[in-house]
Amino acid sequence: MTETKQRFPKTFWTANTIELFERAAYYAMASFVVIYLNENLGMSPSKATFINGTFLWGSIYFLPILSGALADKFGFKKSLSVAFILISIGYLIMGNLQRLWPGIIGRDAAEAVDFTVPVVLGVVLIGIGGSIVKPCIAGTVQKTAGTRATLAFGIFYLVINIGSITGRSVSYFIRTSRGIPAIFTYVASLFALVGLIITLFVYREPAFVSDGKKDGQTVQKRTLGQALFGIVTVLSNLKFVFLIIVLSLFWFLYIQLYNLMPLFMRYVDPNAPMELYTLANPLMIVCFQLLITRWVKRWTPVKSIMLGAVVVTLGMFINVLPTLFFSDITQKVHIGLAVPIAGIFLLVSIASMAVGEMMASPRVYEYIGAIAPRGQEGLYLGYQSLPIALASIVGGRLGGKLFERYISNPVKAGLPPGLTTMWLIIVGIGVASIVGLYIYDRNVAKAK
């Protein structure tokens, strides 16, 4: 049978189906986590973004360094089963906080309740579960791809965004009829439970490759100790640490899509449907990923990443424009629906950032693999998500702090908000990432 006629095995499609439901669950609530913590539970913007960025996003993108080794040790099926149980419990906790927590601690419902403990518990369960799902599904795709890894991961990336679109779309209808907590209780938790059912009754463990040869490469399972030691090995390479920091600045802009931007739009429009605004991101990726991938293929990886950073930075700069040319950015314009002027620019901003993400994100793997020390490519590629983790841990809280400094505090004091300054600070971080990538490429990568 020729390569073009080969089919992916059933386990490949099962893994992608599981990923679709897990991503649908996650993105159903992602656009409203900060809003839920701030508006429904009374947390400050900086605390809300700290919990969302540091605890949720940080754990999802940092812990795979360790959870990947554990998944190899215990097997993907067991690991996925545990992951979906944790995720489901986490979503149920988050969706029932206001109903259960005052009763549990015996307080009168009229009193102000501090939801920090149950929120952190719910978020940590979701974060740990999500960090386990990532290496299990990606590992299954890799093990079942055969000689067509590029196509396999292209399908995988497409499925992620289809799940994102599905989750956000269902979320909108449930939220508008039953409120924000219902996103967690009736959408995210149910999608996660479907993922658990598929894992338990349909998913089959892919053939593991023990220490030995596969496709001409030496394949070794990492123990947890080796994973921990790998952190020391990677972070002792100061040049690579510099690259991680520079890429973190790039991802800092992206994570504001789920931290600063929801707060900003709810300031502009208290009823802003954030899941519909952020829907522009996966829609752009589903429609244009193949086209953009072919377009940037002619460029070196670092050039593609740098141009992606430029596009993302310009996309963020778009949010500055309405503050310069319109006296009232909350004024609504009818384009089928009544949308605030700032909302129109935000939609263009999110779409532009998606283009930059498509240009840069897929090439990061290639770039890190190219600059890694010979024989340590696999180790270094295991840390490709570290920039997103660092950007989330630092950038989540900073996004909330910027909102407080330039919007909520001035408004409370009866002063005009400093919207232009706020957005220019974000743009400046994007410019720093571009400059850092240029310095790295000129002085490290090309010299090597």
C-alpha cells in the first residue's frame, strides 16, 4: 500500500475526538473565567487575572513537563481517565460556588463570602487535569502518525480549534439563558464527562515504544527524576533561557485575550458577549491556517516567528486607535447587531492576532529543535510550552493590574481612564519581543 493510501488507525481519530471535547469544555468557559471571578464572586481584577493566569493557565502549560513523564509511566488511558475525573470535578465546583459554598461554611447568604479557597481548588483541578491531557493526546497522535506526522499534527491543530468553536458557541446560548455559572455546570462539565466516557470505553492504548529504535531515532521514556533533572539542564543554558523569556513576551500579548480584554470589554459594554468576540480567533485559524502555513513556509523559522510577533503587536495596537479618533468608544454602531466602537476594533484586533499566532506558533517547534544542542533536541522541545506558562504566570496578574491602574481606579475616582497608555504598554511589550527575537537570531542562532 502506498503512503498516500495509508489510513490513520482508529486510535488516532479517537484521540482527536477526545481532544475536541476537552477543548470544547475548556474554551466554553475560558472567555468568562475572569468576568465570573470579578463580577459574580466579587474578586478584584488583579486577583481574578492572577487566579486565571497563574493557577489555571500556568499549571496547564507548565505541568506537562512533569505530567508527560507520569503519563509515560502509567499509560495514556489511565492518565486520561484520571485527568477527566479531575477536570469534571473542577468544573462542577466552579459552577456551583454560590449555591454550595456559603452553606458549607455555615454563613448567612447575605454576608460577603470569600470564594478564594474553592475557586483555587476548582482551578487547580482543571489545571492539573488539563496538563495531563495535553501530553497524552499529543503522544497518541505522535505514536499513531506513522510517517505522516506533519499531516497528523495539522489535523490535531484543526481539531483543537473546532473544539474551541463548538465550546464557545454552545456556551453563548447556555449563558444567555441560564447565567455565567451554567457555563461550568452544564457545558464544560458535560463536555468533559463525554471525554471521560470515550476514554473509558473507546480509547485504546497506542503501542508504546520502550527504550530502543523507532523511525531511525533513539526513543527513551523519561522518568519523573529525569524530567526534574531536565529542568536544571535546560535552565542552565542561559542562551536558551533568553529565548524563553523573549518568546514569553510574545505570548504575553496573546494571554491578554483571556485576561485584560474581557475586563476591558465589560467596562465598555456590561453585557459584552466575550465568547463571541474571542470566537474570531479559532474561526480565523480554521479558515486560514493551511493558507498561511504554505505562505510562510518559504521563510526561515525565526523570520516567520518575528513576523508573527509583528502582526500580533500591530493587532494589539489596533485597540489604541478608537481611543485616539473617537470621543466615546462605548457608542454602539449597528452592523447587524449593536456593537460598541471599541468592540469593532477589538474584533479586528483578535482576528489580526490570530494571523500572527498562525505565522509564529507552528514554527516554534522547528526553531527550538534547530537551535537545541545536538542530541538534546527532544529534551528542549519538551519545554516549548514554557514561554506560554511564564507569560501566563506573570502576564495574567499584570493584565489585571493594568486594568485597575488605568481603568477601574480612575473611574472610581471620577477621572477619565487612561486607555491609550494601557494599550501602548501592551504594545511596548510586543515590540520588546520583536527586538529580543532579532537579537537572539543575529547573535546566537546564526552564529551557531
